[in-house]
Amino acid sequence: MSDASRSCFTEAHFCVMPTGTQSNVYGMSHYTTHASNSKSTCEKVLMACLNGDITLFEYALSDSNEPKPENNLFRAPYISENSEIVSLDSFTKLSAATGQSVIVLGITFINNIGQGASGFTAIYTAPLRLETPFYRSMEMVTDKGLPAAMEGIPCQITHAQIFKHGVSSTVFLVSTTCPKVHLFKEKLGKSSESTYKESSVGKYFSELQRETESSIYFMDILYYEDNKYRLTCTGTEQGKITFFMIDVAENAILKVSESIGFGPVTSVVMFSDEPDVPIPEYLLPLYDHVSADGERREEPTIHVLICHALEVASIYRDIKKNGLEDQIVLKSSYNYDSVLCGCIADVDFDGLNEIILGTFGQKILAYKFDSSAPKEEATYLLWEHSLQYPIHSLIAVDLTGDGVKDLSVLSMRGLHILQKDINKAAGLVSERLTDLQNSFKKLELIEADHSNESLPRPLN
């Protein structure tokens, strides 16, 4: 293998699943919380097994102040031995009742596995306290404290924002094999107790109430131009991709674009060229595309990554402008069996996002992407990384709170944590700080020249 094709990650930890079970493409989620004894944030990963067990993976500080991996197995209420978890999703927010941080966990599962199986959605909430793991104080917050029954078998569960009178709230969306999308929205009772009740999906997402010929397997939702527009992309069991552009205030569909593929869609991810990283205030003078208050002067260009079980993975460029007309194929992505998942991250620290794919053939593939290049030159394989098991899901997350994203990989047998060489990352930080110093010096010289030019010239 050439130097150009070697992965920049090494496997730092492996959390094996309980014997006799496995997960699926919907079986991993993550949420953000504050790192121990720090103002920085870190992320924690949840892994669901089909048998109903859930593992929380996190890094905690040891006595020597070093991050050490911890994984804790728990079982959510109402998930019986005869249940099978299909998907899970999670997010954190401030409780309307207490004002404290809580985690909200959504789980879909089926009972009576086999013929006559029925689908359910269960939603839980728990306070986030350093001294008490959240799963020890989980409470049901679905309607009447019981899982909500649904027609059909559940597929993906994901959360999205809705806006009313300028105020945002988070809802769960669940796709099923009916085919139909269900929406669960938080409602506060008279005692400020929180419950999540099913509400009309069309009231908030007009694009998701449309009839589809087959089940939506994956969907991704992104807001644009200060939440004026919503971009929604869905992929179905039969391979159909649909992109919508929505006027948020009117909940009206402004644009629809479709593409017909072959075989089930296994991942839908919208992304921009650059990572969405806040720029510190003292660096703003160095960025022409960012205003004094840290906001971008121009909206980023949005692309979408589509993975198919029976086809090569591809990218559709600038979907807001082109819809699903400008397709770029990720060459060689079909060489390792089905592509089951994908994520977006800057893995080489060049300030631009790369595309990362996970395959049933036990390979992780990373692609460079230049959105402005001709189609034939827009992507190339950067590196590949081998695991021992088929790969079901990928998430790029900062698990230790050090600012460097790790790659969380859910395989058929467990959770793999891939990390970069922290010494190389530290060396790069040192180089970038030196570059910043030089940039500020140049900026000071330019400002000094401008100041001198503005002074009145002496009379002869």
C-alpha cells in the first residue's frame, strides 16, 4: 500500500457487543455534553444491539488526569426480551421545567418478532449530571408514559428543528414501512411536565407528508439562510432520491428534484465544503468571508452524499442551485461490497471536508472532494482503512474534548474508536500558530501603511 493510501487513524479502543447479538445501520447515535472539569465540550456515543441492550461509550478522566475509555451497558424501560431495537437517536437540551441540561433519547423497536411484528417508538428523558449516569434516572416522556404504537415497521429515527414565531424546538421524525413518516413533538403539561406526543408531520414538514411508493430509509434535513429555507433529502428502499427546498415560514415546497437509483439507499448526508467550526473573535480580521460578528458573508454551497446498497456511492453538487442534476461518482466505492454508511469530516486538517464511507467489505474509504473541479477531477481516493467486520455506521466526533475529531465506527461486532496521532496534531497546531503570528504581523504593517497614507503631507 502506498503512503498516499494509508489511513491517518489508528484503532484506539474496541467495545465488543454482547455475545450472540449485533447492530444495524441505524444502531449508533451521539450527543454533546461538557467535558469533565472543563469548559470545553465532548461527545458521547450510544450503541444499540438488536437484543435491546444499549452501550454508552465515553472518555472519563483518570486519577492522573488522562482520558480513559469507559463503556456501560444498560437497558431502556419497556424494551422487553421479546423486543428488537431497530434504531435510536439522541440530543441534549435545556429542560423547560427545570432549566437544567437533559438528554432526550428516542428508540424504535418491534415486538412479536417475525410474522405479525408491531412497531413502537419510545422517548425518554434524563438529567445530565456528572455524578449520576443518565440511564439510571431515565423517565418515559411519551404520551401516557407508554411507547407509541405505529403502523408498519420503523426504520430511521432522527431529530430536526421546527420554528414557530422565531422560537425553535426539536422533534423526532420516524420513517416506517407503511410507508409513512411520524412526528413526535414535546408538549408541556400544566405542571410543566414534558411529554412527547405524535403530531401531524405535514403541519411542520409538508415535504414528508407526500405519498411515496416505498419506505424512506434515510432522510437528512438542513436549514439555510438564517432558517428562511429548509433543505430536505430522502432516500427510499427502492433507490429513489428526492430533494426538496422549502419556504419555512409558509411550509411551502419551492423546489423538488428526483433521481432514480437501483437498490436501497443506505445513507443520505448533506454537507458544505468547509467544516462548520466557530471562528474565535481575535481571528476574524484574517477572514474576508466572515463579518465582524462571526457570521458568513455568503451562505455555503450545499452538496449531498448518497450511498446505495447495490450501486456506487455518489455526490450531488450544489443541490440548492442544481437539484439532483450534477452527480459525481465516488470511483472504487463499489469494490468492497455494499456501501452501508457515510459521514463528512476534515480528516487531514486542510480546512476542507472529506467524504468517508463504510462498506460491508470491512473497509473505510476516505475521498478528497473539490466541488469546483471538473467532474473527472472532483474526487479521488485519499486512503483506506481495514477492519475485521462489516461496517454499519460512521460518526466523526470529539470524544475526549481535545478539539480533534475521532472516528466512531459501528461494525457488526462492536464499536471501534479510531484516533489520530495527537503528537502530529500538536505539531500542526504549532505550525498554524506560527503562521497566524506572521499573518497578524503582515496585517499590522498594512494597517500602519494605510494610517500613514491618511496623514496630511507637509507643505514645501
